[in-house]
Amino acid sequence: MISKNTIVITVLLVALWAIWSFGGETSDSQQENNDEQDQAAENTPGNGPEQVQEVPNALEGELKASNDRKRGNLMLLLNDSDRIIYLNTSRDFGSLVGKQVTVTIEGSLDDFVLQDIKVK
């Protein structure tokens, strides 16, 4: 004869299996919907103070010798703004000083690693 404990355990196992099987699919689709909504919110312009700023990996401008050696030995006068980006490198880019160049970086403008400098 089947005991009451065996019946209770069987019912619990079936209930847990049902919750896991059907609940998992629902939560996955809900997670996908939430991810899509988050991406849409990030891509919406003017989305409040936490707006995601795209970081360029290539900067264009005129390469100059630095006017502040503490900040870097080269500086890039950006074409699209009045900003100056200071570069500190041990590589010799002296032949590119005074020319329009493309600077490739890895990271953000506040903390980046110089990849390369090429004539535009």
C-alpha cells in the first residue's frame, strides 16, 4: 500500500516540475522583452541623465606638438569640436605633426589606449 508521505512527495515533485517547466519559459520571454525594452531606452535620444554616450574609436583632427608636456608629448586638435586630446606616446609620430590624421583608440576619451595614428 502507498503511504501518505509517498503521495505528498509525488505531488510536490510534480508541482515543482510544472512550475519549473512552464515558469521557466515565461520568465525567459519576459527577460527577452525586458532586454529589448532596455536597449530601446538606451538608444532613445534625450533619455535623462543616464543617457548612453557612444564612444568613438577613431578621432580625426590635426596632430600638433604638445604645448603641455605634463599632459602628453602630442596633441590632437579635433575637427568636429574645439577639444584638444593630449597623447603621450614613445612611438615616433614626428613626421605626422602638422597633418590631418586619424587616431584610433581603445577605451573612452577620459581613459584610452592609443592604437595608431595614420595620415587622413
